[in-house]
Amino acid sequence: MIEKLQAHYGFERMPFGRNLAPGMLHRHDSHNQAVARISWCIAERSIGVVTGEVGAGKTVSVRTCLDALDPSKYTVIYIPNPMIGVRGIHEEIVNSFGQTPSHLGSRLAVQTAKALLSEREERGRTPVLVLDEAHLLSYEQLETVRMLTNQGMDQDSPLSCLLVGQPTLRRTMKLAVLAALEQRTALRYTMPGMTSAETSSYVAHHLKIAGRPDQLFTEDALTLIHTTSRGYPRAVNNLSLQALVAAFATGKNLVDEAAARASVSEVVGD
């Protein structure tokens, strides 16, 4: 099926894939804004909160920044699963430095703090802690994050920390019990969807990478895809790919509004 679809459209590779190299990503405004802010946050060794709806491109923007870091100056600690508890966060950090986590919780917290501090002061590398799906973190875990950055008598932080999650994360952090963490947060950025023009440019960009620099989607199809996806990249990917399949199934060489409507029915439902 994939081989036939590629041959039908003359693709050199399938478009709208998820694992593109940083240099192949579409640089729409939301992505550029996020990358600039995240890069600043890392350089300042601050706490940053990046939020957005599912599929808004949060993780892609973070990955772009992390891939650009000099490994001789930064050590990245990426935690994709927040359902590991407070101890799990400490263990992940200690493990990333090649150490064996202490069995005692109190000693583990001290061990973690020392490992972060020595990484920067002795090895000259700034730890960058990234907690994905951070809207699922408990109050205790969020307070742990604050404590990890609360060294040097509140004058300095041994690490940069990025909390990446859905919009509920920002609402959670505004609660009184997390006031101290909220006050220490230097970056707060919510990723919006792409504009209509950016969605069209995004689709054209992915098609060009696949080997089709010409306009394969009609304007009506692009408008429907943008409206349905609200400009969020992941939804644009899914709708565009299904629209290609729908047009292929009916023997069309262009993806028109009918094919786009069929994709909406497939992806979103009636």
C-alpha cells in the first residue's frame, strides 16, 4: 500500500513523518518562538514551563534545542514518564551520571543535589533536566523540582529545568501550594496553533521534502485541513496523510476538498 501510494504521487519518501532531523523541520513562528525562549532558559539555568495542546509541537521544539547543545558544556536528563514518583526523579538524575542511587530517600535527595552540583562545578557541564508530560506531575514532584534548583542560598541554580506539558500545568502551578515554584519560573510559553498561511506552508514543506515541490493540495483542501486541525502540526500531519490516501483511493492526482473531507471523517469522525 505504501509503495503504491508513493509511486502514485512520485514521492521519494513518505511525507508528514514524525522523525525529521532538526534541519528538516518547518520553521513556523510558534516553533521559532519556543526554540528562542527555551534556548534562553537553558543558558540562564532557569526553570521554564512550555505548554500547549496535544500535538502543538512542544516536544519537537524542545528536541530542536537539545540537539543543538554542545555535549561538552551540557548534560541532558530527559524524563518522558512522570509517573515515577519523587524517588523516580532522583533515581533518573543519579543514574544519568553513572552513579548507583542510595536506598535511603533522605540520602538519595542529598546524593542527587551533589551529583548536579559536581557536574557543573567539577566537569564544567550544565545539567538540563527535561520533564515531559509535566501536567501529570504531583505536587510533591513539582516541589522536588524547586528544591533541586534551590541551591546557593537562592542565588544560583546548578541546572536548567524544563517542564513540558498540556495547559493544565500552568493552572496547577498557580495554586498557592506551589507559589514558590511559580515565583522561580523564568519562562512561561504556551504554543499556539499555526496560522492558515503557516499551515499551507507547512504542508508544502513536507511535500517538498518527499519530492513534490509543486502544489499537490488544492486551496479548499488546505483550508479545511487548517480549520479542522486548528493549526496544530500533529493534526495537520494526520489529516494530510489521510487526505493523500483518500485521493489515491479514487485515482486522483490532486488532493481536493472531497479528499480532505474524507480524511476529516476518518480522523475526526462525523
